[in-house]
Amino acid sequence: MHEAAPDVGDQNEDASALAVTLGAAIRSARKNAGLTLQALAQRTGLSQSFLSQSENGHTVPSILNLHTIARSLGTTAHELLSPPDDDVSLVRAADGPLLEASPGATMRRCARRSAVMAANEITAGPGTSASSATEHAGEEFVYVLDGLLEIEVGAVTYRLAPGDVLYYAATVRHRWHNRADRPARFLITSSPPF
């Protein structure tokens, strides 16, 4: 599994704070699950060194790796990223650190806390795709803001333009692609968060 993640030493204060907070959440969830780093490494297929760096706030796992870690700990990536006890979440246009959604694509969380949905803004560079196809419990809603986007749901490929909306059962294998020569920006909401 691809482990490369940004080294937070080269990033801004938001990214550093995210790395430390997320690392603490991963460590807490691992300990609550009664797992050692070695056991978590075996469950996830990620190296013990990478997991240690993540827990110590030296790196931020990619979204794909974060989902893998979360599933192995019996939780969701959304829950690991959520601060405790927030009933209201306001995310300003310039707020929040960007996470790597896949190589060439970033994700900005649009809601910091929700037990029933995860809302994210993805900016996908030209020629980028989700790291892999996925399927999980729940439903997803995609709204294209800018650019052109293709989404494979099962054996069907949907081509979307700004203003188009696609809603599908997330239990069906799905994956997004930006095959255009310019960036695409879209909102993706998953319920429940995975």
C-alpha cells in the first residue's frame, strides 16, 4: 500500500496542528482497541514506522491510508478527524488544512463533526483519479462545482459537469476520475461517514 504522506515539517501551522491532533486520535483509538503498533501494522498492511510517525504527528496519512487505519480500529476516518464535542461546525472558505485525497488531488473537510455524514470538497488536478475503487456502507451524493468529472458506479460511467448531481448507494463499487486537462472541484457527501 502506498504510504507516502507529506512531512509536516514543511507545512503550515494548520497542517502541523492536524498532524498532532490526528496522531493523538489514532493512538487513542489503537490503545482503546488493545492493539500494539505491530498488530495495527499487520491489520493495515502499513509499516510500523509509518504508523509511529503518524501517531507522533510527524506525517499525515493519505485519505486512503486513514480509511484503512480507521477500519482496522473499528471506527471511521471522519471520527478520527473530528474534534470532540462540537455541536456546530463552521468551515470558512480559506479554513482547514488540505489532506491528500489521492496523488494530485486534495480534500477539504466541510463539516468537522457529524455522526451521520461526512461532507468534503475535493479538488482534483488534471488527469487524476481516486486512488482505488471503493465500496462501503451507506450512500453518497456528489455535486460538481467546477470542471468535468467522471464517476464509475458499478459498470456504468457517469460524466458530470458543473451543477450536475449524482446520488448512489455506496455499497456499489465506485471511483471518480478527472480526465480533463483542467482541475475539477466537487463536493462529496457520504452517509454514514466511512
